[in-house]
Amino acid sequence: MKRFTQLFDELDQTTRTTEKVAALENYFRQTPAQDAVWALQFLCARTLPRAVSTKLLWQWTSDETGLPAWLIEECHDSVGDMAETIALLFRDSAHGTSLSLSELVEQRFLPLRLLPESARRTLLVQTWRELNALQRFVWNKLITGHFRVGVARTLVIRALAAVAQIEPAIMAHRVLGKWKPTADDFNRLMSGDVDPTDVAKPYPFFLASPVEIKIKHGENLEVLGQIVEWLVEWKWDGIRAQLIRRGGETLIWSRGDEMVTDTFPEVVEAGSLLPEGTVLDGEMLAWQKDGPLPFAKLQRRLGRKQVSAKTRAGFPVAFVAYDLLELDGMDVRAQPLKERRARLEALLSQVATRAESATTQTKRRRFETPLLAGLENILPEQSSIALRPVFPLRLSPIVPAESWSELTRWQGEARGRGVEGLMLKKLDSTYGVGRQRGAWWKWKIDSLVIDAVLISAQRGHGRRASLYSDYTFALWDGVELVPVAKAYSGLTDEEILEVDAFVRQHTIGKFGPLRSVTPELVFELAFEGIQVSARHKAGVAVRFPRMNRWRRDKKPADADTLESLRALAVMGGTHDQG
């Protein structure tokens, strides 16, 4: 337990990726397999069922410390985290527990869920008293099912791959597969035996560069040369991914080095019709017959390991392919984009034909859904017939433009079409690695902005757990301020300290961890999209809100109105009635 607690502390104390990976590598190199596998279990958010209710934890803490409930509540209010509050209220043991992580989990945690209440209390209190404050904090996080530490699963996988001396993609394939928290399974995960033709291996993604400011508004686009030298597509508002068909398997990798195969079963079904040795680059989107759905719809699918038929129907998706990286097992990235595009169009046309000619009615029903029919709201009239597959694997359409001025008009329609702008790709470009300026450009629409009033705040997480750094903002609806967005990013550390002091001095109400404050501070919020939503009191929802700047020059009365935000939704937003 001492090693795992030390690892937790090291990960929590730094924001540097290199330092996090180094700490993970050091831990997995030095730790026995029976402990390392439990660490992997928790670091990958494979938490165990909660062992003790919140009510009992507070009650037993009060009984064992002799502190009244009101004082414990005040302590919790000051600290901001239940696990940490309880950890601090007990007297430390001299050296902490001598139990290893596996012993603590298998001898203390797992039995807790099976014991009667009195025996549970005895075992839990015994464990609390054996641990020091930091160990107790981590233990409390584990038993409540709220273990969180500032490290992404991709970094854990990178560290494991470095220790095992295999490629991260192969390690990710193993970690995201089926394994149990046993020493034998951990040793299999860490095996250095690798098939050089491993089917799971994706290609590095080729990235576009942002269009320079001087041409962002359609000015001087001629510096890019003749428009006939470029292939233009919509910049989709989804998740960049690679669809792989190798060795009888169909896999989906996100750009974040995460295997998301289980999240999109209908795309896997469609991908199974691709020929062996095929890799497509594209975008995973929420989609219905008349075009892309808001990103919020796609978010309802993310992170799911099991997707029900109801979820598939309520939040349909499609993989929109825009590049071909491998065909018949051959790497084709060195071919010019013009050739790759032609082969991609032919391939998807063939696959669509295969789907349509499926022999059983069951298979036909599986793919003949309204998911991808009807392109009139998103595609130009000149779209190819190959763009109308009847299953959730489709071709990204080309945006036709004979001049830069015409292309500028298309870009002006992007928000209304539910896309983020345009992609400009040189027809003679090869598929590179990383970001290479000049070959691919992304021309994004400008962010939307509003001036909103801070009306409430609550404490943050991690190093901001003691600061009020998560804020709720509102707009005017007549004489009432109506909440429209929550945001926690965009301010400097100094500004957060200043707002934290304001919250403490101007609190006018407490609702659990939330503190309502005097509506005095105005902030400019930026966001990427807006949609009408019956699920929100304001009637609209904004996407990716962030604080652009603190409007110290404005008073609350100068903030924007809900009417103006709704007008933006009507002009360029989308609807979400779910």
C-alpha cells in the first residue's frame, strides 16, 4: 500500500505528462505483479462496487472520533472532499500499514461487502487506524468507488508499454481486452512476445494546421494557390478515428490512442464487410437521416462498454471516412491524396453493394435503417451516388467550389450545417505523421461569445480541491438571471485565487457543495456550438463553454440576455429534444 500511495501522491503533485509517465514506469518496474495488477485495475477506472454507504461512513466517523455531526460537516465544507475529510480526522499510525495493496484489497476491501454491518464497522475502523492520513485518503477513495487521480488511461498504457518494451497500441489492445486482477493475467499483459503483424496496430494520425488569421475570414485565400489543387471537405464535429479490418477483427481507434470498438457496435458490423487488410481514417459522428447530430448526442455513446438496442436507436452514429491508409494489407499512405481518394470511393461503393445484396432478410434489416439516408441538409447537390450507403459507413463528401470566394460562402454556412468549418487538403499530398504545415489546413468557424454573470461556485478537483474554481453563469431573462452554462477553464491561477476570495466574501446561500454568490462579476464566455434543448431550464445548451476573459469593465446589467442566446440557436444551432 505504501508504494501505491506514493504513486498516487506523485501523480497528484504534477501536471507534467513526462513526470506522470516516469512515476508510472518506476512503479510498475518495482512492484510485484499481484499488487501491480490491482493498481492497474484502479488506474484504468475499473472500480469495485461500493463497500460502505456515505451515511454509514459519516456516522462511524462521528462515533469513532467523538466529533459532533455539525463539526464534521463544517470540516467537510472546508476541505471539500469526503474521503480527505475522514482521512484527516483520525490520528495517524506511526508508520502506516504494512499490508500490500493486494492484501488490503483482498483481505479488507472485498470482505467488507459481505459482512454484516457491525463486523463491517469493526473491520473498517481497524483499517482506518492502521493507515496514515494519505493512505487513509486513498483507501477511502477506493471503498467509495470514487478513486480518481490526474492521469489518463493512455498514459498508464504508455508506461506499461515502456516497461514491457512493446508498442503502446499493442499494450492498449491487451489492457482493453479481457483480464482479471490476478498476477498471472498481469504477467500475460506484460509479456514481451509480440506478433510483428499484430492486427491491432493503428497508424499515426496526420494532422491539419489552423488557417492563419490573415485568411481566416476569407481574405487572401489565393496565397494557397489555385483552388483546383485542393480537395475541400467539411470539418466534422465528432471524434477522429481509424477503422481497422485485419485478421478477421474489426477495431476502432480514437486519435487519443483509445480503442473504442465496443462503443460503436453498428460501425463494427459495417466494418466487417471491408476486405481484409483495410484501414480507413475518418470521423465518428452522431448521425440521422438528415445529417449530423450535435456532439452532445455522440457524448451519450462515449465510454460505454455495452450498448443496448435502445441506445443505438436513440443515439445513432456513423463513421464518415475521408482517407484510405491501407488496402489489401499494403500501406498506401505514400500515394497522392487524389489516388487514395479515388480508391476509397471505389472501395466504399463496393462495400455498400455488398451490404445491399446480403442474402438474409435479417442482415438487410440490420443495415437498411434511416441512419444515413437523405443528405439534402448537409451535402451539396453535386454529391456522388457513392455518398449514399445504406449502413453506418459512409464517404465524406467533397465540397464543390470553383473559386475561393465561392468557398468562403460555403464556410459561412458551416455552423448551420452542424459542422465546424472546412478542411483543405492538397490533392498531391501524401499521408504524413503528425502536423506538417502546408499539406492540410483546417478553416474553423469563429467561436460564439456571450457576456454572462457569475451566480454560483463550487470547489474544484485535484490541486484546486480547496478553491472555488468551478462556476455557474447566467443571462438575463427579463429581471431574472437564468443559469446557462458551467465553466472551469480559461482563468489564470491568480484570477482563480481572486474569484475564490470573492466567493467566500459574497456567499448568499449554501446548497450542499454549491455556494450562490452576489451577482456582481461578469465574464465573457466562449463556446463552440449551441442547441435548443428541452432538458435545460434556459431552453438552450452550449458546447464546450470556457471563460474567455474577465469583463472587469462591465456591470451585471451589461450582461447578455437569454433572448439573444436563443436567437443564436435559432440562426445557427441545432435541436435536441432528448
